[in-house]
Amino acid sequence: MNSGGGYLVFQNLTIVTNSPYVTNGVFTLHTNGSQTKAAKYPVSINDITFGIDQGAPIFGFSVSINFSESESAGLSAGTLVNIKGKIETSQQTYSGDAPVTITKTNWKFDRVAINGISLDVKTSVFVLGGLIIFRDDDPVYGDGFFGRIQFAIKDVLPEPAVVNVCFGAKDTYKYFYYDAAIPVQIPLGNIPITLTKLMGGVYYHMKPSASTQEQLINASKGMPVNATNALSYVPDNSYSLGFKAGVGFIYSSSETVINGDVMLEVLFTSSGGLAFVSLKGDVYSMCQVSERATTPVRGNIVVIFDNENKTFDANANIFINAYSVVTGEGSMKFHIEPGSWYLSVGKPSNPNTIRILNQVNATAYFMVGNAIEPANAPPPEIQAILGSGTNLPPRDNTSLSQGSGFCTGAGIRSGFDKQIGYNDFSIHAAYSFGLGFDLMMMNYGKNGYCQGTNEKIGMKGWLAEGAMYLWMSGSLDIRGTVKVPGVCYKQVCVLNVCEDVPYPCMEDKTFDKPIFTAAVAAMVQGKLPNPMYFRGDFACTYDVFGVLKGNYRFEYEYGKNCTPVKSL
């Protein structure tokens, strides 16, 4: 099919009378080697699609036209067109000696749907861009449209201002959404902060579609500038008006020191009550605003008060990647709901972590409240040396759930595994080191005592219980390949009789010879003060050339252990 500027070629198109009607086919739009034009204006046709939707054929393509010969200035517009068809069947009966009735299938044109329109205007003074997306009988949005426009004015508004809108209707109600972001330069007086962006919005019968903390954070930082921002909200008749306002900011002396965005949002229910209040923000360091995607240091915070469920939730996260020299991540969470509360700065299952050159790894956590995770088992290196039955002392989870204490822990580990040499000979060395602790600090009351005695415990009822551990291990061996005398075989045939005949040769033989391996580990468990009790395990193993080898284990105990009892 000749389009005047190109050719649409169909190959191996197979149409059958049964669903899905089209079973095979390839079609391609070819140009004549020059720009396709309409009324002498350049036209681009892209994203050509052809398929079956609910038993009906659809042929879609995007079209853009440039009303200027210049790529850097002028006016261009585009749209996405879907030509929808329908398949009709009819019964036809043939009479005669062998009457028969057959079903005929006819493909017919149904309608043309415009899914969206885009507009771009570029001049020497200003730049304007716009986008409209239509929704027609959408299962989520019903009927409506979403629009976005951004514009910039040279020397007046160099950074673009952005406006997003959404209007639509479901079967029983209507909804809308509007937000805007305007670039500004507003110094905050004696505070070394400059506001660089004012953001605000209002919506009705809609709610944020993001459900997880990460989605909320990502949605909040993209709201004012994301073309699909309104699409992160979904219609919901149980909510009424919602408002949001925020600012973008930089450190006045240098935006690379710190820059970020903060957004406050309030949503009301249809009955006039408060649904939720949220404060969300992002902070970036060691980068300009335009370099946020690759910043070495970034953080975010999400604070939400859910009035309907009577919950308060505050989350803060930080991520570090300083050019792969120092990397790490950390988190903080404070949560309150009826019958439950907790504060965690990292957790045993996901501690705050710092890594240096991927050689040194330091972790830490702190928890208080009634949703405390149990302590992790000792590192596998400890259990490998001291024995698999080695565990940290159990926690008093009942007292912890009543907020009568806190738990904390930290650890550091380092090591390497290197091989130096060539393929025929190399030296392999490995080393690992680690230490850490896990601590529970409990308040058993001023009259807390040891079970079975009247002796008071702790310092004004506060008693520390926990464990410390340490390990070191290392190994050295040589590996390679040497030539050694051996016997090889070759096939010799005489009068069509063949057999393998041995002959002397030099063969490759690989070796891996341990020079030495050694490991040492220690773990101390205890309580203090009053009682002052310690129990320790120490073990080491060694092997030198496979000749001098052995192991040693030592256990010790100091003081008298007791089971604490909380005073009433």
C-alpha cells in the first residue's frame, strides 16, 4: 500500500474464521529513503501496532508532524490513533440436493479513537510542551482525560513551570485533579536556604494509588514534574477534597552541599472527616539538582498520620554510594497504633550498614517497643569454629513488649580472598575477621530480684544482658600444574588390526597444597551489674603442611547466674 511517502507491506498474513481470526502476519512501513511528508510538512509515523482486542481487530499508530524545517525551533504536534474494527457474522443457506447453512465472517470498520495529543513549540524566547491522554470506558478511570503542560521563558523562567490536570467521571460520581510547580528564587533571610520551587495541588474524589512506603516516597518526589503524576491517583468516592503543598530548596552557597523537596498533603473523607495527613521529602547531597539520579548521598522521609485507622508512621532512609569507595544504607521507623508501638533504627534482619571498598562491613541496629525482632544467630564463622549449637542468650520478649527496655547490636567484619601468580603456579591466601555484640537493657523495677533469692538486681532495676563475639581465620596454599613422567597411548594398526600401545611421555598434573590453615573464635555471654555473671567459649584449630595440626577448646564461667524477676 503506497502512502505517498512510504510503503506499508504485509507478509504472510493469515486470517481464519475462528477466534482469534488473525493467526500469523508481518507488516512493515518502509520509506522511500526521504522524509515522509503531508502538504510538504515532515511527517513521522511510529509505533505501528496491529492486534485483536476482545475479538475485535485494532490497527494503531502514532503520527507527528513538524510545521518547521528547523529541528531546534518551530511547531510540532503528534497523536496516537487507533482504528478499531468489528467482526460480524451472518448465516447463509444454500438450497439444492444437499442444502447447507454456513456462517460468514465480515470485518468492518467500527470507529477511530484518538488516545492522546502532544504539542511542542520552540522559539528563541520560550519553549512550550503539552500532552493530553484520553480515557474511554477505562476500568479504573472511567471516562476522562489527563493533561500536562510545561513552559519556559528565556532569562525570565529558564527552568520550566509544569501544570498537571485530570478530569473524569465514573458511573455515579465525578472527580478531578490539579497540581502545579513553579520555579522561583526566594532566599530565606538569615537561613542559608533558598527556595527554588513552589508546588501545590488539589484533588476531589481521588486518593493516592501508592500503597507501599517506597511507592509513596517515589510518588511524592516525582509529583510536580512527572507527566503521569495524576495517574498515581485513582478515583475513590469515599474521599472528598485533598490538598498538597510543597517546596524545592537548595543550600544558598552551593546546591551540591544539599538540595531537596518537601511535600505536605491533607485528604478528607466524603463525610467531612480527616482521612490522613502526610509529610514527604527527599534530600540530596554532593550533587546538583540536575544530577540527582546519580547522587552519592540521598535520603528520604515519609510521615503519615492515618486518622481513619488511628496510626502514626514515620520512616526515614539514607543511601550512600560515594564512588564505590564508601557505600551503605540506613533506616529509621517510628510506628504507633492502638495496642502497639515501636521505634527501630535498623533491625537485626536489616541493620544499618556501611561498607568501605567492599572490604570492611560495619552494621548496627537499635529497637524499642513491642514489635522487637529476636536476635540473629551468631555469624556462621563463629558457629563453624565453636560449634553449631552456639547461640546468643534469649531475650525477655514479654518485658520488651511492654516497653520496659531496649535492644541494640553492632558488628564489623573484614576479609579477603586473593590469588597471586600464573596459571602454572599461584599462591592463594584468604583471611577473615569479625567482632560484634548483641545487648538487651531491661528495667525490672527498683525491687527486681533474682528468682529463688531476695537479692536485688541491676542498678536501680536496670540490668544488661548480652553477648560479645570475635573470630579470625586464615589460610595459605599453593596451586599449579607441573610436568611429570607418565605413560601415554597411541593406536597402532597392522593388517587392519589395531591396538593401543603405551609409550613414555610427560603429563600435566595439577596440585593444591595447603601450607597452613588456622582459625580462632571466642564468645562471651553475661549479665551485669548484680549479678556479675560471665560465661565464655574459646576454640582454635590449626593445620601446618598437614603434619602439625590440632584443635583446642576452652570454656569458663564466672559468677553466679540468676533468672531476673520483675517487681510488681
